Amino acid sequence: MALLEPSKHSQGSVLGGVNPDLASERQTASFSVEKLTACLDGGEENTRQRRAVVEAIERDPAFSRENQYFQSQNERYEAAVRKAVHLQKKMHEMGWTETGPEFKYIYRAVSGDIAFLLHRIFIRSISMLGSDKQIDKWIPLATQHKLIGSYAQTELGHGTYLQGLETTAVFDSTTQEFILNTPKISAMKWWPGDMGRSATHTVVFAQLYTNGQCYGVHPFIVQIRSLRDHSLCPGITAGDIGPKMNFEHVDNGYLMLQNVRVPRENMLNRFCEVQPDGTYVRQGSQKINYFTMTTVRISLISDEVIMPLMKACTIAIRYSVVRRQSKLKPGEQEAKILDYQTQQEKLLPQLAAAYAFHFINNYLQELFNRGYREIQKNNFETLPELHAFSSGFKAMVTQYSTSAVQICLQACGGHGYSSLSGLPFLYTKIIASCIYEGENTILLLQTARFLIKCLRAASTGQPVPPSVTYLAAVKPGKCPAKNKLEFLSPKIYTEAYQHMAARLVSSAAAKLQDLIQSGVKKHDAWNQCTVQLAQAAKAHCHYITVKNFAETVEKLKTEAGIRRIMKHLCDLFALHGIFSNAGVFLHDGYISGAQMDMITASYLDLLAVIRKDAVPLVDAFDFTDKSLNSALGSYDGQVYQRLYEWAQKSPTNKQMSPAYEMYLKPLLHNTQSKL
Amino acid sequence: MALLEPSKHSQGSVLGGVNPDLASERQTASFSVEKLTACLDGGEENTRQRRAVVEAIERDPAFSRENQYFQSQNERYEAAVRKAVHLQKKMHEMGWTETGPEFKYIYRAVSGDIAFLLHRIFIRSISMLGSDKQIDKWIPLATQHKLIGSYAQTELGHGTYLQGLETTAVFDSTTQEFILNTPKISAMKWWPGDMGRSATHTVVFAQLYTNGQCYGVHPFIVQIRSLRDHSLCPGITAGDIGPKMNFEHVDNGYLMLQNVRVPRENMLNRFCEVQPDGTYVRQGSQKINYFTMTTVRISLISDEVIMPLMKACTIAIRYSVVRRQSKLKPGEQEAKILDYQTQQEKLLPQLAAAYAFHFINNYLQELFNRGYREIQKNNFETLPELHAFSSGFKAMVTQYSTSAVQICLQACGGHGYSSLSGLPFLYTKIIASCIYEGENTILLLQTARFLIKCLRAASTGQPVPPSVTYLAAVKPGKCPAKNKLEFLSPKIYTEAYQHMAARLVSSAAAKLQDLIQSGVKKHDAWNQCTVQLAQAAKAHCHYITVKNFAETVEKLKTEAGIRRIMKHLCDLFALHGIFSNAGVFLHDGYISGAQMDMITASYLDLLAVIRKDAVPLVDAFDFTDKSLNSALGSYDGQVYQRLYEWAQKSPTNKQMSPAYEMYLKPLLHNTQSKL
């Protein structure tokens, strides 16, 4: 428990104890916060290990984020490089290894602002796509940092559509080299991280030409900067793409290639090779490549999406019991803003979503671990399902969480808009997750394609994965619940979600088929259904998330208090989803208007119930003050003091602005050139 | 037409002509863009005047925004002060006055990044709340810039709830002074613009105490900085509140007062006065004060909300016909992304909303001008309606437009996330409009309170304003439309909106009454209904917006092509609203599931129709490249070249980062202290 003591959480400022308005919220917790934390971590031992990593990192001033909100793009980049280099030292010092149990907590502990993430992708891509010989040559160089790698796939003109990449690599058999070129401006590599200023090498994806024929996109190792003095290599034009909404710590770069020659051995050739005479030979299966993208999508959900959402909930909910504004009843003290129903309705569904996504993430991890074991046995059967899951859930969870963080920010009013709240930073970062690793709409349509296929298969009696057997079982019907309490039954609401998802998938499929039968060409027909297909895919993921939450709560082995509050959160997540998407449930009469009123009543009742445990529920996420880096969200709730203290550190308060001597003084003293 | 020529629009860079993919979109316009522009401006003469102002400002390098995305908070503040001072000179030079026809175009022309907006509020508040004697003393000083004013209302602990302000002003009759104090940290003034670094004076709102009694919040003129050297006055602590999500050009400030004495004459006393012996006298009506807040809310909608929304639509739609990605049909050229239904469904409803909000803004302006004329005749009858309108529409339009700009940003994929697209800047600025000048939820509840009152009045036969007579007329019924084409009738969809709004207001009212009758105390009952009350208020505003759009189109006196496309946009705005809020229309069976399918079909059909005119429709907004300041949205569509050109100007590319010598070189050369 020591780590939860306020003293360990403070930023070293001289402040009072815990704000009594926040302290009182903790005294009435209906469950053990410490046990819920252990539950989220997957056991007490994990909690202990995580806290030890966090403490070691946060105690080290090299990892401080104290000035983060005041830094320029240049300063954030420099800090990220410094931390990445220092982390190597730290890991050595602490005895942490990349395969050890501590490793997965390091990223959480440094809170993401660190360089060389693309260096890791460089290593991973060589390990997966390179031959044993290539691995033996490059991996030691990379892991010992004798070079810094990047991964140059995206171009100015192409992101999602990889087949459209325009960079070329032409094989020259006379010199046994590939000649790489950027034939036009849209072919310039654009966005690769670690490439704008740091990398010495990169994996370049280019259209391979040999013996006058194009064989599609292949990866090539290209050196871009001198290992001696970091100057650009001949034929290379590279730099930083400039300011972004966030991610200013990353040197996302551009790269232009003019007749850059690399030896034949630099094409990664585990799966295909250009022989000395220019003959192209493909070997083995490329299916496994999809699996890499799939695992990346799943692995980012936890660190880049759920973690920020949990932080935003922590900040907004703690602030909402410290902030008092206006009166609920005349003559009384001003009320905590979390006592207003509208504030509860903003924040508590986001809190429930954070738990829902934590549990669905566990489910996905397990699914993928199982799938990976199968794939290692050369059984690729589950690949389509895994791909559909990773696409759909990446899209749903990132979009939902982005909105949720935005709601948290806006729910904090003006102070939420201050960078010192930490919320603008969380928001501008999480919104990128909707775009990177696959644009969400395109991902949803991939999931939809899978669902349509499964529906057709199931309808004709062919086997489909268990997760989608429900699709063929949809029939008209009505929800049997008769009063608002019955809507707190997981069976009732899970079935409603299932019915709704199956209806949306089958009606999109029906529209598609009607169009094709009426003579519309297949691709036009698909395009004309995409709005509804994307909606159906989202509905499927929403259903699975609700179902998984309910099943997880059912199976929870922990104290009754935790099981009770988790059940409430599950109910809230489910009913909020029905309340906010009422149309798709009412559409075919499965839920009636009268039932929707019952759902609304149950939903609003739940807000008041969960509100009582709101602070303990965010305390259980167990973020330190340093990791929240928020003047509004600290453990002690000394919000106003901290805003004041932090504001004084702003560079805008360091000295009188030159604007005074240059503009204000002449204006006030009327000494400027005649107005 | 000269101003629409690409050459005038370019940023002076050496680029090719108009991208053919963008040029082709303009050749097929179904209407005259120039005539639509005149229509939006309210006549050709206005268009001419606006362009002249924009040209004069943009030609002057002092107003350049070229480096805006690379600037630090300090630099943005300095530029804003420089521009504000220079603007005085410019106005003199051009012969523009504050009451002239050009004045309203200046803010659009400088694109908002300018100081001294609070100096204006300082002047306005003295003009409204000060006595003639006070006006005679202070207004000349302010207009001649012998002082710089600010407006210190909001405190760390209080924003919306003005009665809760904690700053005190105690009258001392022995010296005939008020003694101002900040009794605790939460009472510190926080957020006032122009106050952190610029202002010499400010209007401080404080609880007035005289003869041992508190008389509530009153305004006092307080000098905070020396007119000689800008140093803080005795008893004053002030500074900048630090970084924000945007608005970094404004020196939002903090202010602490310790026994600061101001003469009795410094309390603004048009409506109330403290006499020399400390007697408090109230005179006249304070009702007019509400009207100030009301007009501010309405006046911000155009410049701070609709303008950025129109810019975001312009950027995203132009980019979406230049960006080609993936293939609609195998074997064909890659498709423009605006040809995908999902992209149309993202952007075109936002375009329709921009037009809808432009027209509702005209309607509100007219309503307020009429109301103001009445008020000048001492007729305060329309005040409640005007207040309810200004609150509800401010909330609805800011929230809707904020989401719309976010959708535009995300619809541009990775490049939308780059600051150089201009979209992050527009988004982080517009989101603040949901908070300032009244937090949206609180505003909606004020509108709801008005609607409930009107419903009760109307039900008992009392007179209510024409805009709300519909509330009492709700009866069960069904929408009569029989096929998808009938849903393109404004009568059909306007009635559906009316029915839905009336139902939501009356069912919230019924719930409120039921609770009170069942013994719940009035204030608790109100709180328990607020989620539904806010929803009802939003529905009312949505209905009025649809109705006004339809009526405006009906009355449009312009060429047939414009009337046709405006009708399509009106239909799209209305049907998109039903599609996205299906639940509230289906709830009581007014719209059936089968009818919802017709609505969906009509809605999706409209997307394909409007898509053809999408570029001309944003061209008609008539933004220059300089005002868009976007690498993605320029008139010539040379997106990739411009991204590349602009990125090279980034400070991250000015020199090799010190991170190389400090961290990367030692790492690569293995000369750092032992790993």
C-alpha cells in the first residue's frame, strides 16, 4: 500500500494534505481499491512488479516530464532521444531485459514520450522478413545501436493502399545492385518515425523491377545517414515533416531517393529473392505478414488507447468532486459538480467503457496468443477471424476512446482546456490512434467483409468461427423484459445487442445482394453499401464487448464488493450503448418505445449508484501523479494551488515580454509613428 | 472575379497551375459560384467590400500568418500584440472606422490571431455599466490607448456561477475607497484575456461589502500595472496562466489582490451606487445586463464557429478530390477519395451544416436587431425568448460545429493530423467555443427552463412567443410519407422534427411533474430530469434550424441552380439529422422502421447528388489561401508540393539537432559511459 500514500504521489510541491472533498469520497468506497487494482493487473504479484518499475523510472530525474507542456518541438524531440538512450543504461542497471516480466511496464512508466520505437519496428521487420543470413548481419548491429533504424513505408501519396506505393527499386544485374528512386513528389516517403533526424538506416518499401517486369512492393535496407558524422548519404534528401497535433517528440520524417544503390543482399529475402541473373523467385507463404500488422493493432490498444482513457477518467472524475459550482438546493453549500446528473452522464459511461475495454483487451490478447500457437504449428485457419477482430476492435476502441477523452476534457470546463490539466495532451495524442495502423473506416469495412462472408457461409450450413455463429440465427422477435429492473439482466441486454448486430449485418448483406441482382456492378454495389456495412461492423464489435464484459463479471473470482460494482459498470456500459444508439434497437420493434423508457430509467438510476464509487474506481487504475502529469487530477485534489504553482513555471512568466518595449510602451506613451 | 484567380490565392511559392483533379470539379458546377458567394455575403456590394478589406490586410506583410504553426506561445503573443497595434495604423491609413461597413470584415481578414479583444470588452462594459461621468473619464483614455484594459470576472474557483465569486471589495468611508482582496486561492482571477502581460487596467468583479453587509457582485475599475514602466502596482500579483490547447496568442492571466484601494468613483455605477456614508442605492433595471451576454453569444457564432467550420469543409473537400487512394474498380485508376460513399457521408453533412448555420445565424441576427429596437423603447418583453435562443443556439451550433471540424480533420487521414493542414489549429480553437461564454450544458438547461415554462403557459391558454406555440400542439400521430421521394418534402421532415421536439419537451415536463407529485423535492426532481431536459432543448434548436433552412430556401431570390443545390443541402441536413438520431423519431412510432429505411435511402442518394457540386459549394465560401493557411486546402490543390515546401521551413529542419552530439553520436560511436 505504500505506493498509494499521497506523499509518494506529490510532485514535490509544498501543498496541504488531501482535499477533504476528495478524501471523503474514498472513505465510502464499497470495495477494496487495492484488490481491484490487483484484479486489473492480473494478480498482486504483477501489481508489485509494475509499481517497482514505475517507482524506479519516476525516481530517476532523467525521465522527468515536469516541463513537458512548456517544450517546443525541438525540445520534446531532444528529451525523447535523451530518455531512449538513458533507458538502455537504466535497464542494464536494473537488470531488466526485453524478455523479462518488467519490460511490459516500462512504456507505461515513461508515459510514451520516448524515441526509437521505429528502431524496434526496424528490428522486428528484419527478424520477420529477413533471411537467417540477414538476421545474423543486421540484428546485432541494431541491438547494439551501431546503427539506428526506421521503417519507411508510407508515402506522401499513399497510406492505406500499399499496392499503390510509387517508390521504385530496379535491379541492375551488371553491378548486382538495386537502384532506388523517388520518381515523383507523391512517392516521397512521409511520416516514418525516427527518420526525420535520428535514423542512419531504414527499411524502404518499393516496387521491385527486375528484367523489365514489376513484382510489387518489397522491403530494402537502405543507409540514409553517415555513421561517422550523420550527414545525409549521396542521393538522399531527408528531413523532418514539421509540427503535428502532438507526437512532437517523434521526428516523423521525409525521404527522397535519387539513384541510391544498395547491394542485392539488402532486399529482405525470407519469402522471395532476386537471383544474380535477375530472376525473381517467391518462396514460402506471405500470410504471416498480415499477422504482424494484426498483432501491432492489438498491442497498441492497451498502451496507446485504454491507458490514456483511464488517465482522462481519473483526472476528470477527481476534479469533478473537488470542483464545486452553483447550488443544487437554495441555501446549501455549492454542490460538487459530479452531483449533477448531466456531469455523471458525461463521465460515468466513459469510466464504464474504460473497464469494458480493459476486459475486451484481455480477451483479444488471449485469442491472439492462442492463434499464434496455432500459426507456429503452421495452422493458418484462424487468420481471417483474427484479422477481422483486430481491425474491427482497433477501429471501435480507438474511436470510442477518442470521443471519451474529448468528453472528459470538455467536462472539466475552462481548466480542462489548459494544457496543465493534462487533458489536451492526452486528447491530441489519442486522436492519432484513429488514423495510424489502419484508418478506421477502412478497417471496419474489412471486418464487414468478413462478417458478410460468414453470414453467407452460415446460411448455407458451412462452418464459421464460434464468435459469428449468431449471425445466421437472427429472427424477428421482441425483447421480453417487462420493467426497468429486468433490463439489468445481462441475458436481456446481451440478447438485444446480438439481435441488433445480426439484423444490421443481414440487412446490409440483403441490400448488397439486391443491388447486384438489380444489375449494379459488384464494386459499385459494395460502395453503395459501405455506410451501412461500417455501421454493422461496429455493432458486431459493440455486441462482443458487452457480451465479454458480462461474461467476465460472471466469472470474477474476487470479493463481493468488486463483483457488485463491476456488475453495475457492465450494466451501465450496456444500457448507455442502447440509450445512445436507440434507433438501431427500436428499428424493427425488438425494443418498444415503452421499453426504451424503462432502459432510460434504469440507465439514469445507475448513474447515481456508480457515482458513489466513482473516485475509488479511478483510484484503482493506480496512476501516480507523475504519470498523470495533471494539475487537476492529482491524488490529493489540491487543484487550484497546483494550477497556480505550475503556471508560474511557464516560459511566458520568465521575463517581461519584448512586446512591451517594442509595441506596448510606444503605444501607451504615444511615441509610436503617428496613428 | 479577379480575386478568385489562382495567382492571387497562392502563397508566393513556385508551383504548377491548378491540379487537374481539382480543376475538373469546377468545370461541372451546376450553379454560379460567384452568385452564391454574393448570396452568402448578402449582396454583391458586400462581397466587393469584403474582398477589398481582405486584400488590403493580406497584402500587408505585418499581418502574415506564414510562420504561425512554428511559433512558440511567446512568439504568438508577440505577433498578436504587434498586429493589434499595427491594425490601428492600418485602419487610419485605409480610412476604416469602427462604425464603417468595412469593420465587420477585419476580424475575418486577420483570421483572429490578434490582441486587445478584451480591451474592447473593457470599453463595452464601461459604456454599458458606467455613469456618464465615468464614461467621459475612461472611454477617451481607452480608445486613445493611454491605457490597456481587460475584464476580470472568472476566478480559479468560479466560472459559470457568478454569484459564487469570492473576490471582495469592502467600502472604507473614512478614505472614500474600496479595499479589494483575494481572500483565498480559489478567488484568484484566472483566464481573463489581455491580462497576463498586456493590461494596465481591468474591470474586477467582486462581492461588494458596505456598512457590514454584502450586496453581491459589482464591477470595479482597478489599475494593475504602472503606466510608466509596466511594473505591477502595489498589492497586485499577476501573470500568465501558461499553455493552452490553443489561444496561445492571448495572454490569459491571473490576478491576486492584496488590500488594493481604489477610489469610490471606480465602482461602475450606472445602476447602483455606494454613497459617501456607505449607503447602497440601486437604481434602474439590471435586466439589460443579460442582454449584453446574449448579444456576445450570438455575435461569436459567425466569426468563431461558422467561419472555422466553413474553412474545415473547404480544406477537407478540396483535399478529398485531390487525394486518390485505392481502386473502386479493379483495373481502373485509383479513385478520388470523395468518390467513396463513406467519405461523402463524413464530409457532406458537415458542408450542409455550414450552410444551415449560416442561415440560422442570419435569422438570429435579425431577431436580435428587432429585439434591440424594442429594448431601446424600454420594452423588455422579448428578453426571455432572446436569452433562451442565444443560449440554446450557442450550445447547439458550437457543439455540432466542433464535432464537424473533428470529422473533417479525421477524414484527411494522416495529413489532417499535420499542423500544416491547418485543421489541428481550427479544431483546437473551435473546441473552446463549447466552454467560453457559458458552458453548453448549462446553457441548454436555461433554454429547457424557458421551454418548460412556455409549454405550461401554452397548455393553460396563456400567450407564448410564436417560436414555441408548437409545443402545446403535439399529438400522437404518424408521418404520412409513403416512399423515399416524399421524404424530400420540407413539409414532411419539418413536421417530423416538430413532432419530435414537442414530444421530448413534453415528456421531460411530464417526468418532472410526476417526480414532484410523488414527493421528490423540486430541485432534486429538476436534477433528475436534466439529461432529458438538455436533450429536449437541443431538439428544439435542431427543429428551428431545419425549419429556418427550409423557409430560407423557399424564399431565395437567385438563379435556379443555386435554389436547386440549396434545396438538396437542406434535405441532406434534415435527413442526416434523422438518420443520426433515429431513436427519437422512432420512439413513439411517428416514423416507422420501414420509413426509416426510406429516409436512409434518400439520405444516401443525396450524398451522390451533392458530391458533384461539393467543390463549387466550398469555393463559394470564398476563402483566400492565406486565410485558410492550409497545405491541403489551397485553391490550386497542389497538396503534396506544398506540404514538402512548408515542412522545409520548420525549425526542426534549421540545423542538426544538438541531440546528435549529445546523445546519438556517443551511442553510435559507443563512447557513452558504459551501457
